[in-house]
Amino acid sequence: MKLSQIAQSLNGEMRGNDIEISGVSNLDVQSEGTIGYAENKNTLTVMSRSPVSALILPTTIEYDGKPVISVDNPKLAFSRVLEMFSPYEPYEAKTYPNTYIATTAKLGKNVTVMPFACIMDGAVIGDDTLIYPHVFIGKNVKIGKKCVLKSGVKIDDLTEVGNNVIIHHNTVLGGDGFGYVQEGGRNLKVTQIGTISIGDHVEIGACVAIDRATVGKTEIGCGVKIDNLVQIGHNCKIGDNSILVSQVGIAGSSVLGKNCILAGQVGVADHVVMGDNVVILAQAGVEKRKIDSNSVLLGTPARDAILTRRIFSAEEKLPEIIKTLREIKEKNGNAEKK
């Protein structure tokens, strides 16, 4: 593919020779004949010394080395170039042998259902959706248009999934919430009769569990991105465009505002309410019931990140402080004896 063709598809400005491009490179993997990208002068220094043949750069950077495509957002442009050179071929849109599709289920146009998938009574599948092998779709589930359900996905009864949703391998939507009541020293199950709603343009990683509500809905907003191995409890609400990184656990009835970020291994207690644009840094434990918008929290219990870092710094000095206090105490004791 010619560099000029790539530039045209990206609505970018090409500078330099119109060379042939055969693939893509990044900071980790680099080869001749490929195109890479840089977002700043530091990465540009690395990429300009690499064997890559062309670069995608922001319009704010002046560069007269390799041929360049100049764009507003290099990372987004590079993502689109990856699509151009993807080696993965689309599957034929059809129902393959060895599937079970209930007679009352409704499939839209160009739906692909692969072997050993199971679609139960009353389920509705939108146009251009791709269902991989061993997917289970329960009764009266609604799946939107252009969704991708990877192998092993389980979607229980009455769950609603929006358009352009990607769900990766072995994720479970709609398992019972973790609800029990004690009587006579026994843990008795609380019946979970609620549902789940997944918004448009959501991506859910592998081995994620999102529990159905006890009553009402567990809600995942539009544009939410969920990494692998995340647990979301019953009746939680995750605001639009929030990001949950691997091994996050959110207990029941907690609410996240829009554009929140929970880093790896963050734990959130039940009934926590967060505002918009909240950032919880890795391995924090959130117990505080109300968190203001734009907060950045760290540690367990999670507190303001700047304060927590000061506390961590002070903790490192504790052994020396204790040693000094002991020396002062010994001197005072000796002085009293005299």
C-alpha cells in the first residue's frame, strides 16, 4: 500500500517520498518497510533511529527525516492503520452446523452463529452480530447490532446488550448476585430477580463477571471499557466511558460516575457513590461512601493521592524516628539518675 493511500484514508498530510508500506511497527517491534507513530519528541527520537520507513506524527512536531503523515491524533490514526494491515479474515455470515437456535429466537441480517452456540427462546440478535463457538444466550436476551461474542461467553436470561459491543472469552453476564441472609447460623440465598443492561460501544475483557441485580438493573453505561478478570456486583451502575482495569472488584450497589478510571486490583466496598472523572490508583481499597468528582485516590483505605504519598514517605522515616526517640529517652533517663 502506498503511503499516499494511507494518508488519504487518515485525512492526514503526507510529507516526503510516496513509498510502499508493507506493515506496521511500534516501540516494541520494528522492521523496514513499515510505518510507526510517535506522539512526542522522546518517542520520535527512538522511532527515527529505528528501521521503520515512515512515521505518523502530530501536526505540532516539525520533522524532516523519514517520510511522514501529519495528523491531529497519531495514536488514533495508528489504530486505523492497524485495521488496514490486520491479518485476520472475517468469518462468513451464516449459521454453522451443530448450533441450537430456539424456534422463537429472532436473528437479524448477516448474523454469524458458530458451532455449539446455544440461543434460547425469545432471544433477539441484531444485524451483523458475530457469535463464536460455545456461546450461551439465555431466554429473552436482547443483543444489539454489530456485536462480537467470543467463545465461552454466557449471557443469562433477560440481559440487554447494546450495539457495537465486544465481549471476550468466558465472560459471564447475569449470574446471580452475591446475596445471602443469615438465620440460625446458616447462610440462606436471597433470590436475584433483576437484570443487566449493557450500553453501546462497550468492550468487556475475558473472564469478567457482571452479576444481575437483586431487583432492578445492574447497568454498564455507553463506551465503558472493562479489562480481564473484573467482578461487578449486583445493582452496580458504571457511568459512561469509564475504564475498569484488570482485577478490579466492585461490591453490590456501588455507583460510578462518568469517565471514572479504576486501576488494577482496586477494591470498592458496597454502596459507594463516586462522582464523575474519579481516578482510583492501583491496589487501592475504597471504603468511603461518597467520593467527589475529579478526586484522585490512593492506598487502603483510599485517600487523596497527594496526602497518601506524603504518608508513605513519612512511614519510610519511622525506623529512624523511633531510633532517635529511644536515644532521647535514654539520655533523659541517664540525666535523671545523675
